[in-house]
Amino acid sequence: MKVHYDPETDTLTVVFREAPVAESDEDKPGVILDYDHDGNLVSVELLDASKRVEDPRSVTLSASGS
């Protein structure tokens, strides 16, 4: 998974898998979901990220496992 913030466009993108995007849907205004040819979620893009998240330049990773 990759997280990228572009301060010039104020866009935060979370990429879940490296796959070509076949379709994009704007689920809610400013929230874009990208899907591959099989309908799997590839990435989420937030427009106007600095207004939607606390600090788009900071990422905290939390993982739990067995």
C-alpha cells in the first residue's frame, strides 16, 4: 500500500494495489474510488485533502497480526 499527498493539488491518494484503473466513481463529492477490470478497489483519492483529514502530510501505520 502506498500513500501520497500532493500539496500543489491538495490531493491525498491511497493506493492499495498496483493495477490499471478501469473505472472511477465519485462515491461522495471529492472522494474518488478507482477499480480494476475485475471490480477490485485499486485506490482512493481525496480532493481538498487538507480540509478532510487532520494532517495529510503525516501517516500513522498500525498493523496487527497473528
